[in-house]
Amino acid sequence: MKLFDVYSLFDVTPVSAKGCYITDEKGTEYLDLYGGHAVISVGHSHPLYVKRISDQLNKIGFYSNSVRNPLQEELALKLGELSGYADYSLFLCNSGAEANENALKLASFHTGKSRVIHFDKSFHGRTSAAVAVTDNPKIVSPLNDTVERTRLPLNDVAALETALQKGDVAAVIVEGIQGIGGCRVPEDSFMQAAEKLCRKYGSVLILDEIQSGYGRSGKFFAHKYAGIKPDVISVAKGMGNGYPMGGILINPEFKPWYGMLGTTFGGNYLACAAGIAVLDIMKEEKLVENAFEVGNYLLSEVSGISGIKEVRGRGLMVGLEFDFPISDLRKKLLFEEKIFTGVSGTNTIRILPPLTLTKKQTDHFIKALKRVLK
């Protein structure tokens, strides 16, 4: 049997990793500024993270739902404390797409409505409802027709209110910072207006913080820059530092009932051990603060580089847009400078490193970028 060939892959095979570095089978070391689609939050092979998972494997291993899991309760308490949402509830699942599926389902249960508003260049996952509210023609599916949705321009308050006035909108879903959309940041004033309009017209405001959450923006959640409090917040990626994990944080106004939501693997013992380790490391090492400080330094340094059309993002979620396709530039960074980066569309490089990134490592990237641009 061979693999179903749907990914464009670089000819690099990692065999070990530590902190912000990956080493391949030839012994070549790479600076990792992409973190496997932003999943590496506390760094590769962090000793505490490795120990917690190893200890859990030696105790009860993976075991999943149907019995009480104290690790879920510990995770919820620590996440509530660190995120500032101690009064919210937590539902655990396996991925960002599943988190958004459950968020949309919850909104429909809560409001009795079915239409969903999303925005240009949005990306919310690859499962049926998540695909339907994703503005990405490459993953359009016939399943899109199963969800009523309305796509609007980001930051257009008037268009949002017009759409909400019909009274049939279950949810407005917006990313804290757009990921595949190129690290576009919604205006704070738009986010504040969206919160007020959802309250006014009885719709649920869902903040997709799957990529922008867990400290990546320099705050625990990117929407905190706007000072708002969404009804539901979806999380994943950095939540497990590479271990598959997702969840939704739910406003106390939402009342659960048995069978309302469900998952087979979500919140299993091993995932919770990984998630608790991530939160403990983030708190102990002040990684949210580091993302803010080093991220601002990175943004200021790249803003002065000739050849970059636009710099977008917050914290360690940065998009660098160029006037030309960046495929060759990205390959030079990887194969000549030994630096992994991400991509968005044709002309944008995405920077999504572990939150442990240092200014020294940032300087190394800046010098390398200048060299390849020449």
C-alpha cells in the first residue's frame, strides 16, 4: 500500500527535535519557524512535556471517555486560570475542525437557528460544517450545501448588521487572526461591534482561536486585544504541543444536557497529560509574555526590509506578503539557510515558531531573509 498523495512535501526527514530546532536524518539542523502548522507551542521535546506523557503511558496510557477522568478537570481549571475564562465550561475533542463543528452545533442548539456568518479568507477546518464556513475554493465540497451560510467582507460592520437583522443567524464565526488567510488581523473596533451586534440580534459569537490562541498572538487569545468576551471559543493546535487535541470554551449561559455533544478520543488521559504540561510550561516560563516581546521585535525588524509588500500579524503569528510568488524564496530559506517557514496563498510567508523563540534566533532569521532576498 502507498500513501494517498494529497500533500506537497519537502524532501526533508526529521529524526529529532529540541526547542526551536529540528535535525534530519543527515544530521542537518534547521531553525523551525513553522512548528508543524503552529502546533508546537512550548518547543520540541520539552523535558517536562516528555516526562508527563511518559509517566501517563506508564500509568494508564491512553484510556478515553465513559469514566471520570480527573485530568480533564485539572486541565479545565488550569486553562480557565491562565486564559481568564474561569467561569466558562470546557468540552474536549481532537482537532480544530472538530472544535468548530461542535461550536456551530452548540450555537444552533442554543438559538434554534441554522444560518452562519463567516468572512472572506476565513479557514475553519475540513469537516462538513467547518468546510462550509471556510472561504477556500481548494476545499469546496458538495457538503457545503448542508449548512446555510453567508460570507461577508472582514471588518465591514454595516454588512454584518444587515445580515444579522434577518434574525435567522445562529452564529457569527471569526478567527482571532486569520491563519491560512495570511495572518490578517480583524480590526479591534470590528470585533467590538460584532460582540454588540450578536447580543442585539440573538446570535452566538464564535471566536476561532485554533491557530491564534494559546499565547501565539502575545495574549492568551488574540481577541483579548479588542477587550471582548465571545460566547464560544474554539481551540486546538498549540493546546497539545503536537499531540492531537482540541476543545471549545463555553459561556455559562449555555446549559448542557446528556448527549448534546460527543467524542470518542477527545479528552483522553494521554491528551490531557500533554495539555496540562503545556499550560504548566507556559505559566512557568512566561511564554505568552515571550511571544509578545519577541513577536513585537520580529515585527519591527521585518518591517524595515526592502522587498516586503506588507507585514501582518501579532505576537509570533506573522505574515510577510511579497509582490512575487514566494515558492523559490521559501525553498532558499529551507535548503540554503536551513530555516523552516510556512506559506499562505502564493505570495505570503507565514512565521509560526514555538513560543520559546528568542531574539537571537529571530536575528538569525532576519539576516538569512535579507541574504536570500538579495
